Amino acid sequence: MAPPLLARSTTSGDDGGSGLLGRYAAERATGALRAPNGCVYLREGAVYCVECPAAPAPEARLTAAGRLSARSRQRAAEAAGAQRRGGRFLVEQGWLTQGELEICQLGALLDAAFFVLPLAPGSTTFTPGEVHWLGVVRLVSAVALQEATVRRRALLDRLRPWAAADEAPVVPVLPVAPARSDGPGGPGDPAGPAGGVRPAVTGRQRRLLEHADGRHTPYELAHALGQSAYLTLLDVRGLAAAGLIRLPAQPAALPRRRPGASGADRRAAAPGTAPRWHLPDPGVLETADPDIALLARLRTALEENL
């Protein structure tokens, strides 16, 4: 579930108040801007909700935190009605406080915006009057949202050398040590039982390591834990930089062919001989992998016999 917008430049459209979102904000539009990676909901030019498959929605976060059951969420969606008062219904039923709802909604909005913005004009459509089922919980200016997204992207770009960890299963290098020390040299000692210093990890990174099973990607872990997908990427890259998780192996390149690998020099010494198919000598290949050696011999034969 990897979003393609991670590679976008921070200057490619919606910086400041420019771009497609800025235009609809200036027009004080109300409705939904649908892009390939998600949807931005507007109320009189201000943003109140952003949805994206890569980032957990507010209800997913609340459910993962044990604050909202799937049944309660369904009841709220059904009771939202034409006015889309789902959020207010959750508060009126006593299932959430207004503060909980606002904090969760704003966190999910900022998280999803990172993957959705900037909007591509050629693949974005606007539906006037469309409203999210939660309704308006809190409004955010388009300019402030875009500026926050640019800052977040710049922060993640500092860890670009470890971007290969974004889409790969998270595989811890070592078992997670207990959060508290059991005494010098014990399993909870930061120096470790052998006296080697372990890189310090944050509480959020520790939680990721505890749930990493070598099968789930950062995006899948973010959904399972009901936490920010952006912060999960940031933590995973930080763990990779510290050597605490494995980076995916890069595909091995075919070895370079050394002179004489195909015996072409020996064949050239016999002028007038009809061309024949020759496999290169296996003893001069610079690899110990039999599969790669076979591919290299076939490649060399094609180069010199066709």
C-alpha cells in the first residue's frame, strides 16, 4: 500500500496558497476534491477532512485505541443523515468527548494530507456540495495545511537514504530489549548483556519493533496500530538508519565479463571456420552463484554468436 507521492518535489504545485487546492480555497468552495490518492473535503474554502488509503481514518484510529467499536461507527454513519452529523452523534451518545474527536480528526487529516497533496490538476475532480459523514469537526486553512505538509516532507527527506524501508516488511535485526533496565549487564541495560551499546529508540519506535513480525510493511503496521502512517515511515527510516531493522536486499547485478570468457579469441585464430554456438568458459566468471553464472554465460554467448 505504498503511495507514489513520496517522491514528489515539495515545489510541484500546492506550495503556499498556489495550486489546485489554493484555487478552490480562494473561491471559498464547498465540496470534495477527489484525486487518485485520496479526497479533500472543503467547507467555504477551508479543509475539514482528508481521506487516503495509505493513512488510517479517524474511525480506524479510534477503533484501534479501543475508543470506538465497529458497531458504534456503523450506527453513527447511519445516523449522520443528509446533514452529515456523524461526529456530533458520537459525542451526543457519550462514546467520545468533543476533545477526543477533534484531536483524532485533526491528526488523521494532517496524516492523510501528506500523501494526497499536492493535487494533480489533470487527475483531480471536484464534486460541489459533497460532505463527509463525520461532518465538520474542525476547519483548517488550506495554506496552513500545505505548509505543514511541505515541512513534513522536508523532514522525511532527511532520511531519504533509507527510503527502501518504506515498502518492505519491517524485520528487526535484534529482539526488542525491555523498556526498563534490570541492572547493569541485564537484558534491560542499554549497554546490553555483552556491553555493546544499543542505539536509543523512542517509545513509538519501540512499539513498532514489538509489533514487527517480518511480514507487515510500515503502512500495514500503521493501520494495525491505528497510528500516523507518516510518523510510522519516519520511525522506520530512523530505525533503518540506526541499523535496528533490515533493509530489503538489492537485486544482484550480473557480473562483468572478463576477456576470454567466451573463447572468442581462440576462435578468431582459425579463419574460415563456420560460426558455431559456443558457451563461455565457466572458470573465468566472477561469481559463485550457479544461477547467475548460467545467465552470464548465456548473455555472453548471445553477444558473441548472434
